[in-house]
Amino acid sequence: MLFRLIFLATFSLFLAACQTIGMKGSPLWHMTASQNEKNAAYRELCLGYGFEYGTPGLSQCIAQESRDSRSRASQQMNNSLQEHRNRLQQLNDSNRTINCTSSRVGRFVQTQCN
């Protein structure tokens, strides 16, 4: 489980160098999207609210949406990490044997643990 989490985080960083991935506003999107992409997304959202180009209100809206989105993404990531910690603690507390099997699929290795 921990290996899978580390692998996914590392794999995500490699993908981030190539393109933006993840749904808008998600932790992965925040890690991979450029600041220009984020600003464009917030601008589109604020224009949809009725703000007009070049107004202080639009700038304030973009700044607020940016803060709110980062805060939600951070909270989502913290919740996910806490869930993983809890699951690992449960596995550790149960003092049971964990069996893992790996199989190769093309260039990738899939590992499943029970």
C-alpha cells in the first residue's frame, strides 16, 4: 500500500513534466497546471459569475477563487493522506501477514497485496 502510494506520487510528478493532469481544482491539477492555466480557469469562472474584463472585481474574484481552490485541494490531500495512514495503522494493528504478488504487463509491474 505504501509502495503504491509512493509509486503513484512519483509517477504523477513525471507526468507533470509532460502535461496538466487531473480535474480542475483537484490536488493533482494544482500540482501539474501552470499558473497561466490556473488563472485562465479562474478567469473563466469569474466571467461566468458576471464580472467584466479589466475590472477590480474580476481580479478580486480570481484571487479569491485561487485561494479557495488551493485550500480545498489541500484539505482533500490531507484527508486522503489521513485515510491512508489510518488504513496502514489498521493493517499494522491487526498483526496479520500481508501477501503481495507482482505481475508484469508490458513495461509495467502490477502489485497486489492482501
